[in-house]
Amino acid sequence: FVPVSFLGGLAGELYRQFSNLNVNGYISDRWQVHPRLQIYMGLRYMADSRPVEASGREKLPYSCDCNNFSPRFSLAWQAGGGWVVRTMYTTSFLRIPPVTYQQIRNNPPDVKYVMIQQPKLTDPLAGGIGDRYTPTWISPDLVSPYSHQYNATFEKRFGWGGLMRTSYIGSRTIKLLNSNIMNRAEPVPGVPLTTATVNQRRPDPRYYETYFILNGGNAYFDAGQVALDLPSRKGFTGQLSYTFSKALDQGPDFSGTGANQDLVKNRNQWQYESYKDRKGPSNFDSPHAFTASYSYDLPFGRDSASWVRSVFGGWTLSGVNLWKKGTPSTLFIASDGPGYGNVDGGPSDRPNILDPSILGSTISHPDVAPKILRRDRFAYITPGEHRGNVGRGSFRRARIWNWNGSAVKQIRMPREWVGQVRSEVYNLSNTPQFDEPQRNLSSPSFGKITNTLNDGRVFQLGFRLLF
């Protein structure tokens, strides 16, 4: 066993105190154009000042993001025949999170972040660290990411009491936080492609890898939904909905910060083609989703025998069923060494696929996973090769199936107190939610599912007193 690299911050004081000012304002008006037509208009303003470090150790290069105006428009129209049309548009701004801009504390002179190649396990800093370090730079034009959000809904109330809704929901998120990771090792004539020569082959000898935090990615979401609300009949009510959607992004998703694990998860395979293969399914993309919720008041009331009424009366049974298609899964190679990766000093490589027929497969069961993800269907990339040809999110995890239920009984007590007996069951069908298989091609357990994401059937009983 030979360690590939050691990464970490050395010496210095990492504690910082950043402060900034956030201002929000909102005005709106509702206009009743016609007894059957209503328009709502609003405007929100948000200003997010540049964070300032109390001791003056670091200064962020970007200025106040003070021009964030968010219009809002919505319309509701009773079209007749039981139809109602609703539509909405707004723009939402996100604040730049502290975890993003606080990365500048890893820079000299207070802290030096280093990457030692082929360190000794007993003394990873043997031989000295020299003057080379890993800097984190913040873009001088960094601004708040924002999202255009819009929807349109057509509602129909039927004579028998049911309500059907058909909806389109969409969003376009712009300027997501991302990171360009540069100064990776390149092939150099006469220098062997080994992990020991990574630092020798970096274009700029002053640094290890360099991190540049910027607005560098967009995300796209579109969905169509059909929902049916059932009317209350003899104590029973329910709702059904089906959603067909697609979520795409260019690397970072809605929660991306350009920091910590996002540096590793979202980095491109080759540093000079930052966006060549980035657009793909988002981490949460689930094209099909069906939900059913329902409740039923047990019909044991005044006409029942006293003992039946006391035992079974006042109970409400309810449940929720959820079925969703599995989310995307991406294969990777953990080692950057010769025979596994391209030896550029970065763990961002993906393998080459030799059997394209399995692309898009859903890895749904421990018995199925090893048959699809066989090692003979993949190959490691060679030293100096730019990237593997397996795309991001080329496979799917197991689908989600969940069934939760509850039984609640109200008990009236003296002095207008109310007791509530509540019993709940999670995963009523005891259906396992399998984790994704081991995605690391260089792992001995590659292609195997070894865990579940949920517990078995769980019952719990509680009592609540309201007074």
C-alpha cells in the first residue's frame, strides 16, 4: 500500500470573524380587474454587502451585490365551466454562503494549504514543504446566484366534488457557485508520468492545484403534474398526484457552494475543458413520481353499542404512499496513479466504458448490480489521457417506495381537556430502499450494493394531552 497524496492546512490561525449587511424590502399590490380576474404584482429588493473580516487579515475582492430586484407576478382567472387558471412568475436571489467566501483563510501568510505527493505514512511532511501551496482565489465579480421560477395551473372542479389540477412548473437558475481547479500536472517530454512527478509537471511551479471560486454554472428544471383531490365521502378523503420532470445542470446543483466536497464532486476531468461534459442530470433528478395520501374516519358513532363506540369510535386512519424513480449515479476512479488514472494530481477521473449497452441502466437490487457493473465492461484511463468516456449520471439508483401510516384517536376529558392517542408506522410494507452500488472502479467491492437507506418496519405509539 502506497499513499498517493497528503492534503491539509498547515500552521496559522484559521479562526475568522466575518460580518456583512443584508437588506430586504418588499412592496406588492392586488388588482381585482374583474369579478373573475385577479392580478397580483410585487417587487422585492435584496442587497448583500461584501463580508468584512474583523481583524483585517483578508479582504474579499468582490463588491456589494446591491442590484437584486425580484419582480413577482401572479394571475388567477375563473374561466367558467368550473375551470380556474393560475399562473406565476418570480425571481429569487440566493445569498453567497459563508462557507464559500471563508475559503480565503487557507491562503498565506497565516495559513499554508499543501499537497504532498507520495508521502510517508509515518512522516507525511518528510523532506519539507517548501514555498509551494494551494491558493483559493475569489472572483472579483462574484454575485448572488438567482433563479427564474414560473408555473401555470389549470384547475377543474367536477360536479361530484372532485378537483383536478394540471400544472407546469419550471425554473432556470443562473450563476450558480462553482470552482475552476487549475494547475494540474500535464505530460512533459522526458518526465515520467508517475505520482512522484506530479508537482514537477505542474504549469506554474509556485503552486499545487489552484482553486478559483466563481459564478460558473446554470441549472434547469421542468415538470408537468396532474393531481386529483377526492371529495370527502363518509369520512374518507384522498389525493393522488403524478409528476413527470427533468432536472439538468452544468455541474453544481442548487445547493452547490463551490467549497469542501463540492470542489471534488463537481470538478471537470480535464482542466482546459471546464464545461465539455458537465451538463447532465442533477443529483436529485427523478423523472417519475407518484404520491397518494388518504384518511378515513372510522364509522363508529352514536348508533353503535357503547363499548364499540368507546373502543373504535373517534379513530382516524391515514396513510401516504410514495413511488419515485431512482436518482442518477456516477462512476469514478479513486486512484490517480499509473494504470488507474491520468496522473494529473486530481481525483476527478471516470473510467472508459467498453459495453455501451448498459448505459442508463437502473441498479436496483444487490443481485442485479454485480451483473450490470462488471469489471470487464470498463477500462481505466491511461496516463496522460484527458478523460474517461463515461458520462456524469449515466446510471440510476434503485427506485424509492415508501408507505407510512397512522391511527389517531381523540379522547374528550373533563375540564375540556383532550387526549390524543397516536400510533404511527413507517415503511409499513417493510420494503428496503437499497443504496447505490460501490461506484469506485478501483475498489474490491465495485458494483456491489452493501447497504440500505431506510430502516425496516418501525412502529411507535404516543399520547398527547391538550389543555
